[in-house]
Amino acid sequence: KVSRGRITLVSDGRPFLTLANLDTTLAFAPDGRENTAGGRSSAGYHVVGSARTTLSGATALPAPLTVSIERFEVVPGSLSVKNARARLQDLDASISGSFQGHLTGSPRSDLQARGTIGPDALAWIQSLAGLPEGVNLRAPLTVSAARLRSTGTGSASSRTLTVNAKTESGTAISLALRHKPGSFSIDSLHVKDSDSDGEVKISKGPGGIEC
């Protein structure tokens, strides 16, 4: 058990990520024990536990990120998270998912989430997703289902995001986008309310933007 712990990661003499107020419980399970994905863990180690902490200092984050994890599981090359809660600015989300291959150079991740997003967090997410100029979503949003998947590195990297959400006024939004180095596409942006029902598809690549 760790209570009120603190971990600072340093690169080239400079801190780049801090985990503060860390409370966690770890258990080292025997090798061969069945993991939450239904398979067997690889030889080496098998760690399960729960945790709560605040992440800060990461340049990719616009503000400190508070995370509480009901259960996590670590085996060589894989980290899985179940029933985590994340709070960042005016974002409040429940998250489950897995990260694989990040230590081997072939990262893959699959995250599923639901929750609420305010205007500050939505502006950051839209910028991070690389949405073309003029494509904006209005906050606050209630997200009933979202899934973010990524794979590969460099020119072979790929990220896909699907979202089902509703605005405060009841407008339903369904979004599916794909991002690769040098190209971005909104496979579908479907918006429906009491007065309208429309779908937009946008592809942005070396040749420009197609709608």
C-alpha cells in the first residue's frame, strides 16, 4: 500500500510528468493466473491493484488530470484499466481500456468512455483531434459512448475515434473520425434535432479538403 505518494519522471534533467497524492494498493499475483481479458499472463510479472492520483507537468495536458482507478492489471507489454474516473478541467468521464506494446515500440490502445464535457475541455479535444477549421462542436456535451483506438508508430500510426453524444438542448451527435500522418477524415458527422437531420463527411489530405 502507498499513501500520499509522489513520483516525478525526469528526462534530460527536466521533470516532464508528476504523479502527486498517489494512493494505491498493489498485489503481485502468481504467473499463469487468468487476467481480465480472459487469457493467461506472460511469464515475468502480474500486478493487480487500484489507485488514485493527480497527473501534472505533461505538456500534452492543458491542466492537472485527476484519475481514480477501481482496478488495473499489468503484465509484460500490457496495461488494462477497469472503471476509472478522470477529471480534467470541466471534463468528467468514466473510462475502461487497455494499452499494449508501449515498451516494445509497437503501441496499441483501446479506450472506451462516457461522461460530460464542458467548453474548456471540448476546445482542447477538438484541437488535439485536428478537426478542420470551421468544424466545431458546442458544449456542454453528454457522451453516452466513446471509443478511441490507436496503433502503430511514425508513418504507420493510426487513430480512430467514435462518439455518440447529446448537447444541452437535446441535439444528438454521432461522430466517427480517423487520423493518420498526413491525412485526416471525418467518416461521418451526423447531427439530428427537432428541426434538422444532416450528415457530413470530410477528408483532408495532401490534395486538400474534400466534403
